[in-house]
Amino acid sequence: MDVQDLMKKATIFHGHICPGVALGVLVAKYILSLGFEHSPDEELVAVVENDNCSVDAIQALLGTTYGKGNLIHLDYGKNNFTIYSRKSQKGVRLALKSAVFKDKKLTRDERVKKLLSSNPENLFDIREVEFIPPERAQIEESIPCEVCNELTMSSRIVDYQGSNMCIPCYKVMKK
Ligand SMILES: [Zn+2]
Ligand SMILES: [Zn+2]
């Protein structure tokens, strides 16, 4: 897929055209160009350091999704993206270094256009990183909270005065 097709696919998922999605498209395009393939299962893992529009392009184009557990969000407020491939045992990190993404002199459309025609190597510091992806998502038993009765993953159950409680109920009881 060329960059325009990737942008189309990402935009359908995201809902609108914006510089954030264009930035994510660039990251995905670069990753796919390395031979990493879209991930139907957990073959790829993405670690993103922001929660802006760009992450939707990563999800749509690389198959690293919140629901599959192969998208990890670190709340650092940085446009940095690390992608691991379990198949090739490789990790690549892209860290944004250019201001094009937020260049106020350009209109929104111009920023999108400029981003899509950019060479990722000019926008990002790119380096290989050691292959240390987060563990695969675990399938876990759910048990009912003794207060609200809602089924809750056992690792998220808190023991409060001998009762199994979900986190929101525990927060209420503790007050
Ligand atoms: Zn957006
Ligand atoms: Zn509860």
C-alpha cells in the first residue's frame, strides 16, 4: 500500500483526517517497509508514549490494538513509538524530532500533506532497540465483586476486610 492508501485506511478507522493520523501513518509505513507485517494476533507489539490521534493509525495499520493487548500506552506525552516483532525478534523506536506535526504557519491540510510526503528519517530519530516486548496478554478468570456483583478479572480484585471487591467499590468503601 502506498502512503495515500494507508492514510485512507487509517482515516476510516479514526473518523477524520488530521495531522495526528498522518503522523501515525508515517510511523506505520516505515515499520511495514522494514518487513514487519500487520498483526492479526500478537505478532507485533506497539508501545506508544502518547494517546493522541496518531495511535489510531498505528492500531488500524499495524494491528496492534488496545483490545488484543498488543498496544501499550505509556502516558509520557511524547510522540514516540516502539514496535516489536516477535517473529523477527526485533524492536524499532521512532522518536519525533521535527516540528512539522505542530507547525503553526501551516494550515491543518498543509500539515497533513507535508507529513505524508515526508521521509520518516527526517522527522524521527530512529533506532533499533533490544527485543524486550511486554508479555503476551493473559487470559484470566473473572470473579464477582462481593459489593456490586459485577464480574471482575481476578488480578483486579482487592481484598478489603475479608471481602473480594472491585476497584471502584473498594474506593467507595475505603472513604
Ligand atoms: Zn484526529
Ligand atoms: Zn464492585
